[in-house]
Amino acid sequence: MKIFLHGGKTPTAGMFLAVGLFMVASPGVAAVWDVAPGEANLRQAIAQSAPGDVIRLAPGRHGPAVVDRPLTLEGPPEAIIDGGGQGSVLIVNAPGVTVRGITLTGSGLVEPDLDSGLLANKSAEGVVIEQTRVEGNLYGISIQGPPRAVVRGNRIANRTDLRLNDQGNGINIWDSTGSLFEDNVIVGGRDGLYLHTAHGNIIRRNHFTELRFAVHYMYGNNNEVRDNVSIGNSVGYALMYSNRLKVTGNLSLNDRDHGLMLHSSHHSEMSGNYVKATRDKCAFVYTSSRNAIHDNRFEGCDIGLHFTGGSEKNEMFGNAFVANHTQVKYSGMVYYEWSKDRRGNYWSDNAAFDLNGDGVADVAYRPNTLMDRVVWRYPLAKLLLSSPVMETLRFAQSQFPALNPGGVVDSWPLMAAPPLPVALPDPLPEPRSEPAA
């Protein structure tokens, strides 16, 4: 059955004949509501619909609405729901709702209310938002509690004419379990995807640019972050206070502060990621233990990997440290073995020999020296790196191993870098002069 709604009036047989349309009723078949532009037409169509109906928006501007029953709301990108600067543009309060193809714009600016392009509340179990343009809002898509949500293939571009701290997140997730967030393009705003107290979700193949954090986790366990791309953000992947994560196949390119960060996160796997040309740290591991960090590539950063005390019992192997100004920074006195099952890491500055041809260097590698410690503690000592005093320290350390500081020891350093774990974009984007602050 198809029902055509025009001008905000209840459809009648006379209206159908006047426009040359016919209503064919089929018992048990969902109705299709074709809704013309207007301030109230969408709300009226929702009020008159039955669960399972399809509401199809015509091109033009429609007023904001609340979906309170299981419906499919769809249309072309030219079908625009405009919030008029007040509240959330579209609110979903029912399970089994699908929103597809349309454009959502014009939310309010009240952050405590999470004014969003689309706000799905806890009752919206199984909500699906796909192939939708969500632009010019405070928050993009807010998933506030519904389990098994699907957010797929959307383009989200939040307002950037506000102070950074007043901007909203592209996808804001709270207390959602078993949900899927994939193939979204998020440009501008505060954080691309922010997840808080949400477990068992999958975040994959999303693309993030011009943000503070591309992915920002707080208290999210058993989540998977896979095959995402972060380009030109302040931080690529900030994974904080979260356990049993699987972080694999992600790319961070030209981000500013950190490509990957583990903060107070444990029992997780970080593998097959590629971080290139971060201005500060490729990776930062802070008070995080019992993680497996392997087969990543850290390249062209000021610091390849910075880790702190409290980051014990991590497995570190198969990684490639390529052309970083400082490959590893650790200022404690504890020794850490970075290899597993006779497989260490590749170090581009390790001038080693492999006389037996087994692909492993003949001697152990230590990325940090006494000079590193002196420079970290007294930065002005950089001016003396070529002085006789520093040369004497280098010679003494080479002759007396007991002088070696604590820190990383790779007993099985690799002679060749493993293949790139992630393909770079072609062509490469130009580095931004100043990533998002």
C-alpha cells in the first residue's frame, strides 16, 4: 500500500485522484508514505503510520521529528530534515528503526542535552543509520544506550565555527553493547568517535580527518578497532581505561601528538598498525601492562614509542622502528626484553651483522644509551653531543656493559623490516601545517 502525504493534510481519495495517484491496499503489507516537504508533514506521517511502515521523504526541507515506533525513514540526500537550531534534529525512541539516505542538519547547541543530528535513546534497540549525511550539527550521531545499533556508511561533518571544547563528537557512544560502526567518513568536530562505558562493539573501516582525537575510548572493554584511517588529527587512537581490546590494521598518518596511545589499558592486542610521520610520538604506552604489541610499523616520528613505568609485562615483538628521531624513550632503570620466541623487532639504526643468515642480528640491540638519559634530563646537553665528554661516555658504555642503563633490550633484533602492515593512501595527502588543536 502506498500513501502520499502533501501539504500537512490527511490524505483522502479526492486528494489521490487530484494528483493522479492511486492507493492500492494489500492486507498485511506495510504502507509506504511519500511525504512532501514541509514543517509538519513528517511528524504527521509518523503519527498516522503503523509499525513496519516506510516513510519516504521527497527532496526539500522537512521539519524535525521523533520516531516512536518501528519504521523505515528514507529518501535521497536532497531530502533534508532541518532542526532549525533547536534540540536534536531526529530523535529515535523505538526499536527496529532504520534511517537511510537522507540529510540531517541544524541541531541546537546545548551540549548537556547532546543536541545531535540523530539522537538514539536506550529504547532504540537495533537502530540502523546508514548512508546518511549528518552535517552542520553540534553532535553528529549519538547512540545513548541502545544495544545492537548499526551506524554504517554515513558522512558526518559537525560544526567547526565553535571553540574546540564547545564542539561535539562525530559519533558519540554511551552504554551500547554489541553495536557496529563501520565505513563512516567523519570530518571536523571534537572527537571522531567517542566511546564511554560501552562494551563488545566493533569500530572498523572509518575515515577520520580534522579532529582532536580520531577514536577516543574511555572505559570500553572487549571492543575491536580495526582497519580505520586517521589523517591529520591531533591524536589518532586514544584508548584509555579499557581492557581486552583488539586494535589491528589501523593507519595513522600525519597526526600531531600520538598515533596510538594506550593509557591504563590491559590484556589487549595492538598489532598490524602503521603510524607514520607523527610530529611527536608514533605510540605512547602509559601505565598499561600485559598487552601484546606486535607487528606494527612506527616510522618517521620524533619518538617511535614512548613507554613509562607501570607498563610492565607487555609482549613486544615483530615491530618495525623506522627512521624515528628517537626510536624508544624509557627513562626508568628496569630492563625490558622486547622479543618473543627468538623474534625481536626491526631497528633501522641498528648497524648489525647476520653471519649465519637466519634473519636475526648476531648481537642484542639496546635503543637507548647513557647519552639519551643525559639529554632527556638536561635538554641543553644536545649542544654537547659531539663534544669529547659525550664521546668518552659512548666509548665507556661500549666497553663496560654494566654502564648500560635499564630499559629495552632486544636480544633477537630483526635484520629486515616486515612488510607494510597497512597500505598508504595513493596519492598521499599533503601534511597540514597545523592539525586540529
